Amino acid sequence: MTFTAVDAARLLDACSTSIVLIGVLIAGTRSIGRAIWLVAAQAILLSAAVAGVGLATGSNHLLLGSLVTLSSRGIVVPLALGHILRGSPVRQERNPYLGPRLSLIAAIAIVFVAFMAVDSAALGGSLGPVSAPRALPASVAEVLTGLLIAMTRRKGLSIVVGLLVFENGLALTAFSLTYGMPFLVELGATFDLLMVVAVVGVYTRRMLTVCGSLSTDQLRNLRG
Amino acid sequence: MIVTPDGALGASLLPAFWVAALALFVLAAAVACVPRVSALSPTLSTAGSVCALALGCGLLLSGVSLTASGSHVLGLATISVRYDGLSAVFLAAFGLSAAAASLSVVGERPRSRPEGAAFPLFLASIVLVLGANAAFSFLLAWESMTLLSAFLVVGLRPTRAVVSAGNVYLAMTHVATAAILVAFALLAASSGGALDFVAWHAAAPGLAPVTRDVILVLVSAGFLTKAGAMPFHVWLPRAHPAAPSHVSAVMSGVMIKTGIYGLIRVIVDIMGGGPDGLGLLILGVGAVSAVMGVLYALMQHDMKRLLAFHSIENIGIILIGLGTALLLQARGATDLAALALAAAMFHSVNHAAFKSLLFLGAGAVVHATGLHDLNHLGGLGRKMPATMLVFGVGAAAISGLPPLNGFASEWLTFQGLFGAAGSGAVEPLARFGAAAAVGALALTTALAVACFVKATGVTFLGLPRSAAAAAASETTPPARFAMGFLAAVCVVLGLAAGPVASALLTVARSTMHAGAATATATVPAVTSTPGSGQAATYAALTVGLLVAAAIAVVAAASRRRTTARRVDTWTCGIAPKPAFQYTATSYAKPIQLFFRRILVPEREVHVEYVPGTRFPSSIRYRSEITLLLEERVLKPAHGLSLQAADFARKLQAGAIQLYIAYIVLAVLALLLWAR
Amino acid sequence: MSAIEPTTTVFLAVLQLAAFVLFAPFLTATIRRTKALLQSRRGPGLLQPYRDLAKWWGKLPLESNVSGPVARYAPAFVLGAILTAALLVPLATSRTPLVSWGDLLVVVGLFAAARFALALAAMDAGSAFGGMGSSRDVAISALAEPGLVLALAGAAIAAGSSDLGAISAFGIGRGLDLLDPAHLLAAAAFGIVIIAETGHHPVDNPDTHLELTMIHEGMLLEASGRSLATLVFASELKLAVLAAIFSAAFFPFGAATELAPGPIALGLVLGFVKMLVIGQALALLDASVARARILTLPDLLGLASVLALAGLGIQVLLP
Amino acid sequence: MNDWVVGVLLLAPIIGGLIAWPLHGRLVEFVAIAAFCVAASAGLGLATAVPGAGRVTAFHGGVSIDALGAYVLGLTVIVAALALWASPRYIRHELAAGDLRPGDEGHYYALFLWFVATLIAVPLVDNLGLLWVAIEATTVVSALLVGINRSPDAIEAAWKYLILGTIGVGFALFATLLAYASSVHVLGESSDALNWTRLMSIAPHLNPNLLRLSFIFALAGYGTKVGLVPFHTWLPDAHSQAPSPVSALLSGVSLIAALYALIRFHLVAMAGLGSSFSSTLLVVFGLLSMAVALPFMIRQEDLKRLLAYSSVEHMGLLAMGIGFGGPLALLGVALHIGLHAITKATLFLSAGELAQQYGSRRLSAIRGTFRAAPVAGGALGGGLLMLGGLPPSGMFVTEFAIVVGGITRGYWWAAALAALLLACCFVALAVHGSRIVWGHAGPVEAARGIDGAMALRLAAPLLVVAALGLWTPGPLAAALDSIRAILGATGV
């Protein structure tokens, strides 16, 4: 059997919607560890979608891209964050600015708004054989969900999780809009992401040694 | 590259004068930095100032104008000057003041070497301001003048008070310059991006009324601030006393006049006059500045602070003249307008002469006694008679007494007001305004007499009120010569009022782009309203000679062969003490009482008694007036703005989540806007 | 204005100078006399001022050993200034003897110069009373000045010229129409100013001898001999000149309009009469009104300015 | 040939950093300076080659430097040279004071070199995607520098810088994606579809909706790195907490680098949408930045934060100037970019000197430098005057040009407000400056040895700025002209 553009489109739609759903779940959870693994799951779905599109269009650099995505976002980054988490005393998001239920509701609201507001037609429609109408609104929803998480959490790590959700959203956009970027850019972006996580690791360790916790409440001395 | 339009006789020398003046100033600055020869600096800047004076007079006499331009930055000429009659008038005033000021410090050592270098550069910047004929070169020179003068005020080792004075000065003038900058930009915008004054003048008639009014408001605010007119005067009485006396002499004598020059240049010359209201507005500002300035001056007992407030008064008188001119120009009474404008210029020149003289005199007193406070002076006339003589001349001149120069220009100002109040071209309300201004001007002159009787009498007459005053000695010969020169100028300008005024009248007419005089608008022989009545005239020279003759006759007649018998001053029979004399404070007391509603004096008497008795062992009396604008308006406003700033700083509250929220909200807002 | 031939000018100048110099002390004498009579005293004879001047003129002067050149030469300045002023006001004729030499502002300026010199001289001896008199005198004059100038400005603006001769001629020309409200208000203002400038009740007491109440006299306290004579004469002259200005500006009727002996003589006589009337009014005031506290002076002198300004308002706003 | 130069230019600092990482003491300083000198010579060589050629390309157009790029490159090298020159004195003092641990100096110099490498990369690349990668890289590396001394405040600043920077630049990635999408529509999938030169050539055919969105996200994203309000919140923290040489680099160059990226997007947007859209946004956000920076400058307790907020103000001014357009304003912008970079770097270096001498950055503590620290204090005072745009500072000229240019272009209110805000900001700076120079000094650490090198390093740049206020040398004028041409004043 051959993997046609239509299948790819269906795959892309399915993946993107489920990525958004996972994002909503992340918004709704207290446990930082679970959040990290959910992010990893998002990345795996993402790479699957990319692979699908790659198969359909038969472009190798997309397949390569999916491999890169899988390895970096799906494996390395979550492992690193998990390592950091094990080092920190607190594993739970105790009292976020927005409680789990509320942020769950907020995330759902965001998703609805995004799906209503964004239509890929306005952006010149999808190009090429694969047309996945849900991908773009989904990616926007994902981006906003990530920002929501980053805005409403207290723990440094949770904010980083939000950041990663945001990044996944960006990646999803990339694929849904243009089947990814030129390969060189792809690599650079991934490298940057890894660097960011590494630096986050460095600073969380320093925070733990200096401040004794990862709560951002200690990080409010610089004002005015 | 320098050109003079028509090579009239002697005009060929003028470029040389200009170059020489600037070169000498720069050289003086350079020399001041070199330890061994730094003493030469004042001499060089004196020479430069004399060149500037020669240039100004030469331009006035020959009637030619001098154009020059210099290096470029970003395609904007840093030096682009055109000295016409208007520039020449102020240049001459500058020459007088600067020459005397520089001469007075020959042989003195400056407070510090940088300040010694800054002074000539300050003078150079004024020369450039007075000639600049393009926006950029004007503002460049203007801001350099501001910065240099601020540095001269503050110096290298200031006290806290001086620092704050410098800050207030720099802040106000810098914001004012921003206003001027915007006005210039508007002019440029409405003349197709051109930056030179000629193009602006050409484009001025085409201005939309709103634009024109905005421009006028901005330039008025900007230049009035530099001129120190109320309510923009706050910096002046702080800054001028802080500077060394020769600097104060130039600042008070010339620098604040650049504000007047700017007003005339932009409003009268470039814009060709303002709307009907502007003249009355300037007139009102002038009247308020004149009366309040002299009232506050009377209440001061610090010599230089007193003189500083008098600068506000005189700027007020000049503005009355200018306001009258604008009032009449807007209503087409060109002859009278030219007369009033000439009055304003004349008083500017005169004030440059006698205010510089008085500041140098004050400097001599401070130099001799180390005292600023009049209440500790007294009896200096016996120790420094030359200073007393020239200071007296200056005091009489600034008090507007005939036949000295102050009276001549005030006479012209009065004539302008009479003309405006009587002119049929002016609507009744404006005429009444002019008539009221007559009263204000009269009050001002009378109060000025009071103030300078106080300043002169308390300083130089009677018994010394302190040991330092008793030990005073006459000032240096150069300073005496400089003051004598200025005193002579005051007399000459007073006696030659006729020719001077007619020369200024020509300049005024050309500045207003008016043709040759139509009616008999020449001085002396000014008809307040042409046609009706007989010419009101002031023949300065003859009146002066007549007075001199009368005085001489009386003096000769009342001179006795036998010398007078010397006795103690009558003090009801007890031995006279210095403490019996009226002090500066007590001298001004009646006026303080008369005007207590405006001055809001606060008195505080502190009595200590001999223990157990009712006999006072010491009585201390302190009386302060309230500067209403500062106390009731500016200080609260300052506090409010600081509170507002503190409130705004809550934006940066420290929580990263908040910051992320800023970003998100901004992005969402942008997206909504772009839909 | 017809051409002015020098001989007339010289003649008129000499005539007017003589008239003022000779008449001024007499004016003072009449005031003193009337005042004394009103106070039911006989009072000094009408020649007493002349005798006083002569007496002081002959006396050996005393000078404070503190005072210097200022006190010595100031009297000459004062009298010189006022003598000059006396030549710039119309007396017998509707023109000033020295046509087109100076206008009312010059006269006012000369008075200010005299004040300046006198007030300065008063501080030379370092006497408390000198300072007090000087301080109060300049303060009061400062309050009076706006009234003075505004009152005259009204007349000047009406006449279209600030030349006193032109003003007087214009007034004569208008005849009785001259006496409109604006004019009368200005006249009243000028009257108040005369009181202040010449130091009569309720502003000052011309013949007090208690130091603390002195204003003008306080300034003369240290003067003696010819200085005293000069200064006293100057003040008498100033009164006469002010009276002349008053009549020229506000009641010019009778002054000679053409230069013929008859009219000039008539004008001279009428001028004297007007002065005497004004003097009598002052005497009446001295006798009837008490001297006011110095704190209340602003009200009186402010009233002068207000009256003058009101006059101007009527004149300009509702013609 | 150029390939080699560019390669050296980028690799020298990277390799130098790798070598420097483990080293200690004088040796590491030597390595760093050596590596930098190699890179600097290469960089200046490239930059000076541009005016003649008009555009220098390498790696088959992957690297393409026009006048604007060369300008930014040259500035980067110059400011980096100043910062590196100041580093040894600063770092030794930090080590002696115990603020840095022994061994950190190796990391400092390594990171410094890498930071410089990333900054240098920005103006080189033609591909907007790689441009984004380079900018993001600057964030990552400089975040490590900001927190190099392990004080809680430094960590907080670095943390915020990292997170906010990443989020912001994430939006920039979004913008790049949209640009790419729009160009792919026209060009089809090709490796150079993101090359700025290509984009400019096909700009009129790009989908306007995408272009509009793209610029909005670029404004938010690169605006964060530029420090435009309200994306600026990380800036005062990071710039004040970083070691002073790094602050100099951050405030002097990295803001300009981000602005450079923003300009690229602005130019595409102008070419595609006509001038009004992006210009209006730039003017609005520039004005907002100036207005918001003012209160923070009026009431400020921290010297380096004061300077940081003044950077916000000046970035706002530059954004406005670019938005204004028109020959005069853009010429002003072109010169102002350089003058601000040099002046601000010098100010941060002198501020570092003072902070170390007084043992505090608090404005209430740093008083009376006239006696205690004549050189650094004098440089600070003079620098503040220069920054305020008083003659003979070159910034007087540029601010004049920007304001007048703006009003002549019809932006009356914006330019007038800008003039007012500039004046007010200067007043704030002047008041603080006068207190610093003449205020009553508390107990002051004995004046540190004034070494001539420091005096030269602090005085020379200010003298240059002053000189440029009175006269523009021919080559510079030519360069500025071509930059103005690039900034889009053509035909106006």
C-alpha cells in the first residue's frame, strides 16, 4: 500500500489535534514530572506527523527532520529535564497563580478561540498536495497554551515546560505552514533549543544551591 | 568662505573683524589651558570682544551684512551665519559687555583652568548665536552657549546649592531648547524641508493658522525661558549669583538677551509678526516680569541676587517694548511698531551696558570684602571712591534717570505705549492694555529708583557694618578701567540718544521688512500719533547740558570759602553706632509692607533675655518673602511628578510571569490591530 | 507750531525761571499762613521763607564727620534737576519756553533724578533718621509714580502728544468740553499725587520737628547752611512746578496762545493765581486732615492710580 | 577568498574560547586577546572591503554583507575590543574581591569570545532563518555570561533573560516561518527562499497577510531583544547584573544586532506592503519605549539600571527614526546607532570602574567622584552629557536630524513628543550625573590606581563621539549615505 497525500493530511490533522489535547492536559496537571513526559509525547506525535508528510511528499530532509525532532525534543530534552527534576526537592506545582482546573478551562477556551479565529485560508491556504486545515489553528492554540502555562506557574521548571510546549507549537506551525524550514535552519533551531535546555539546567542547579528551591518567588528582587 | 554683499566703505574690513574675534576667542581658550601663559587669556578675549564690538558698529554704520559658512556634519553646516542690522545691534551690545567683563579679570586667576578656557568659548558661542541663519547652526551655537554657561555657573568645585542651581538652569533651558527645536522643525516642514531662515521667511505667509500659532507659542516659551521672563525665570536668580562676577556680567548683560534676539528674529523677522493676541500676551508677560522682578529685587539683600532679579525687571521692560511692537505690527501701524521695536533694542543695548557695569561693581565689592550680604557692608565709598562713582552712574542709569541711557530707552518705550494707547488702528481693549502697561512701567521705574538708592546707599554710604567692610580696599586698575568704560558708555548712549535711536529705527524697519519711514518717525521728534498734536520730543543732549549747567551754577554759587565744621551725626544725643543705620532689610521694609499681599513676608523675631530680668540680651530678626511661583506651584508640581514616576515604576514588579503576560498581551493587541 | 525764534525762547525761559524762583517761596508762605490762620494762630509773615533761605545761606555749615562728597554735592543735583524741569512746563504760555526739548516724561524723570540724589544724600551721614526718611520717601514716591504718569498719560493720549505744551494747547482748544469725567478723574488723581510728592497731610507733615515722624524733613536733618537752603528751596520750587503742571494739563485756560505782551502777562498772573488756589487747598488739607499711618498710604495712593486708570478706561473704552 | 576570511572570522573566537575554557591567570587573557585580534582583523578587513564593492558575499551567497551589515560588523568589533580591553582589570578585581571563583576567568573569556562570535555572525548571514539562529545563540551564550558570578540577583537576571529572551525570539521564529511561507508560495521550496536579498527582490509578490503577520511577530520577537517596551522587562535586570564589560557588549552591540534583524524585516515589509504599516508600528513602539523609560530614569537607585533604561530610551528613538524614514532622519539613525553603541559601552565600563571602587552600584553610594575617582567619574559625567545630546556630542546632530526629519515627514506629534522626552531624559541623567560627580561622598575606598590604559580607554571613545559632532569624515559620510540608501530613503 502507498502512503498518499490524503493519508498524510489526515495524519497531520490527527497528530496536531492530539498534540493540542496533550497541551491542554499539561495545563491541567500539577505534577511537573508528568508534564515533562506529556511534552515528550507531544514531540513524538510531532515527529510522526513530520515523517508522514515526508513519506507522502517523498522529501528526505523532512524524514531527517523528523528524526532530529524525535531525538532532540522527544528524548534528550525530557531526559535532561527529568534529571534536573530529580535533583530538586519539589516535584509538584503547589500553588500556581491559576489552579489546575481553572487553567484547564482556560486552555480549552484558548483552543476554541484559536480554532475559530485562525483559518489557514486567510494565510494563502495550504500549499502543495497535503492540505491539513486543522494543523495551523492547532499550532496557534499550542503556542498560546504554552504561554498560558508559563504565565500561570510558580516553579521554574513548570515555566520551562510551558516554554517547551510553546516551542512544540512553533515546530508544529513550521510543518503545517511550510513542511518545515530549510534543513540548515532546522538544525540550528534544534541546536539552540538544546542549548537553552542545557543553560536552564545550569541555572536550576545554581538556583538550588543558592536559593534552595526552584520557586520563582525568590526571583523577585530586581524591580524598578 | 566669506562674502559681503556690497563693498561699502570699510565694509571690506568687517570679515576680518569677524574672523579675528572668533580666532582670538579660540586662542584665548587654548592659552587658558597652558599653565605658563594662561594669564594672557583675558587680554586675548578682551581683544576678541573689541573686534566683535567693531564688527557690530561697522555693520550698523555701513549697513552691509556679513555672510559666512563653515564645516559640515551629516550635510548640515555647523557654521552658517548672516549678520544683518538686527544681529549687529546685539553684537554691539555683546561687544560692550564682553570687552568690559574680560578686561575686568585681566591679571586675575580663574577659579580653575577649565573655567578659564570655557569663558572665551562661551563668548564665541554667543557671537555665533547672534549670526546663525540656519536651524542647525543656530541650535548648535545655542546649546553650546547653554552648556558652557552652565559649566561656568557650576564650576569644578561647587557647593550643593550651586549644583542644584546649575541643574535647574540646565534643565529649564534644555527643555526650552526642545520647544525651539520643534518649532524650527515645524517651520522646516512647512517650507519643504529647508533649514535656513530665508526660506522660512519666504514660506511664512503660507503657514496654516494653527501651525503658525503652535510655532509662535513654542518659540515664545523657548526664548522667554532663556530671557528669564516670568513665569520662566526660576533659573535666573539662582544661576547668575552663583557664577563669578564677570561671567554674571555677560550672562545677565548679553546671554539672556539672546532670548530677546531669538524672539525678534523668529517672530518679527521670519514670521513677519504674530496674530493679534500675541502682542498683548508678550506685553502682559513683560509688565508682570518688570513689576514682580523689581519688587523681588527690592526684597533681596544679596547684592548679586538683587541684580539678577533686576535682570528679570529689565527683560520685562524690553518685552513691553517688543509686545507693543507686535501689537502695532499686527494692526498695520508700522511706524509706531518700528518705534517700539527700536525701543526694545535700545533698552537691550543699554541694559547690556549698565547691568554689566553693576555686576562688575558688585564683583569689586565682593572682591574687596568677601561679602555678598548688603547688611554687612557700608561706608565703602571712602575706601573705593572710583567704584562708588561708576556704580552710582550705573545705578542712576538703570533707574532710568535723565540724561543717562536708561531713561532714553524707557522714554521710547513709553512713547510706543502712548502711541498704541492712542492709535486708532488698535481696538479699544488693546489700547486700554497699553495704557495699563504705562502704569506698570511707571511703577517699575519708581521702584527701581528705590532699589538702587538702597543698593548704592547701604553699600557705599554711612558707616561700615562689619570689620571686613571697614578693611576694604579699592579694586584692581583693569576692573576700574572696565567699569569706567561702561559708565562712559552709559553717559554717551544717553546723550547720543537721538542718533542712536534713529539708527535703531532704521534697523527696526528693515527687520520688519517695512519700507523707508513714511511719517516723521525719526528720533528726536517722535509723533505719538502722526498728524494730530505737536511732536513729543526728548532732546537728550541739550537737556543733559542744561541739567549739567544748572547743577554747575548751583554748586558754584553754594560753595563757601570757609570749610564746614565737622560734628557727629545727630543721634538724639548719644554716640553714633553703625547699628543705628538703616540696613538693606529695614530700608525695603515700607515697600514690603505696602506690597505684603504679593510678597507674603514671613517675619520671625527671636529674643533672648538676660537671665532673671526682662532685659533682652540679644534680639534676632529674620524676614523672608515667599516666592509664590516656586512655593505654591513648582514645588508641589515637582513632588507630584516624582510620585507619578514612583507609581509608574511599579510596572517592573519583578515577577517573570507578569513580564510574559506583557509580551503576550502586546502580541494579542498587535494581532487585533492588524486584522 | 510757528517757527521759534531764539530771542523769544531766551526771553520766555528767563521770564519763567525768574517767575518760578521768585514765586515759589511765596507760595509756601501763603500755605503756612493760611494753615496758621485756620489753626487760629497769626503765623509767620509772607516773607518768612525768603528770610529763612537768606539766613541759612549765610550760616557756617555743619557737616557730619561721616558724610562725604555725596552729601556735599547732592543739593546742587537736586536743585539743578528741578530748575531744568521748571523750564520744561508751560506757565504763562500754552507752550513751554524750551519747545521740543522735553516732554512730561522728561519732567517726571528729572523729579526722579532729584529724588534719587536726595535719598542717597540722606544716607551719607549714617543717621537712622536719614535712612528712615529716605526709605519712606522712595517708597511713597514709588506708590505715587503710577498715578502721576497715568494721570498725565490720559491728557497726553487725548492730546495725541506727551508734550506738555501740546497738551495745554489742546486743552485750551477744547474749551469747556475738556471737563469730561475722564479728565476730572485724572485731575483728581494728580491732585492726590501732588499731596504725596510735596509732603502734605495726610501723607507727611511739612513742619514737624519730631524725628520719628519725619519723612522729607528727615532727609534734610543732617543738612545745614547753603545745603539746607538749596534743598528747602528745591522742595518749594518742586511744589510750584507741580502746581504749574497741574494747571497746564488740567485747567490750562488763560494761558497765552500767541506770543504778545498782553496775553503773556495775563497768563502769568492767572498761572500764579491757579498755583495759589492749589496751595490754599493743600493748606486746608493740612489743617483739617490728620496725618495717616504709613501703613494706610497704599490705599490713598493706590486710589490715585485707580482713578487715573479709570479715567483712561473711560477715555479709551467708551469714547 | 572571502570564504576563508569569513571562516577565520567566525572560527577564531570559537576555537579561542575552546582553548581558553580550562585555562587560568594571564595565559587565558593572552589567548583571548590573541583570538580576538585575529577575528577583529578579519572582521575589519571584511567591513572595509564593503564600501568599495558595495556588497561582499561568500559561501555562494550564504554570507552577504552590505553597507548596513558592514557597519554593524565594524561596531561589533570596535565595542568588543573596548570591552575585552577593559576585561582583565575588571575580572582581576572581581577575583580578588571573591565575586568570581578562581577558574571562572577561563569560562568568562571563553563565553565572551563565543558571545562575540555569535554577535559577529548576525550581520554576516543573508538567510533570515540563520539570522534567527544567530540571535537566539547570542541569548543563550550571554545568559551564561550574565549569571557568571553566582549571586542570587545575577542568577535571577540571567534566568529572566533566558526565559523571556527565548519566548520573545520564539515569536521571531514565528515571523521567520511566516516570511518563509509567503516566499515559498512564490519561489517554491528552495534553499534560498529565506535569503533576504531574494525576499527583497520578490517582495511585491508576497502575500500581504502573511507579510503583515510576519512583521508583527518580528516586532514582538526581535523587539524583545532590542528592548522595546513592553518587551524590554529583561533588559534592565540583565544589563545591570552582568559584568560591566559584558554589559557594554549587551547594551552597545547586542541591541543593535537585534535591531539589525528587525530592520531587515521592516525593509521586506516596506517593500511588500508600502511604508505606512511597519513604519507606524515602529514609531508607536519607539515612542512608547521612550515614554516608559523616563520615569524609571527619574527615580532610579542603581547606576547600571539607569544606563540600561537609557538604552531602552535610545532604542526607542532609533525605532522611531527608522519608522519616520526620509533622508534626514535615516541619516541621523545611521550615525546614532554607532554613537550610542560607543558611548553606552564607555559609560558601562566607567560605571563598572565606579561600582568596583565604591563597592556598590547604588546611586546613593556613588557620590563625589570628582575627588574619589576623577577619571572614571569624569568619563561617566562626560558620557552622560554626550548621551543627553549636548554639543559637541555627535548625538546632538543625530537627535536634531531625527526630530526634524520626523516632523518634515509629517509625524508631528510623535517627533514633538520625542523631542520633549529626550529633553526630560537628559534632565534625569544630568541630575543623577551631577550628584555622582559632586555629591557628598560617603566613606570611599581609597582611589584605585589610575592606569593610563584605562584613562585612554574611557576618554578616547568620548572624544571620537565629540569630534563626530562637529565634522563627518568623508569615508564615514559615504558609508552613512549608502546605509541610508539601504534603510530606504531612496527617492525621497
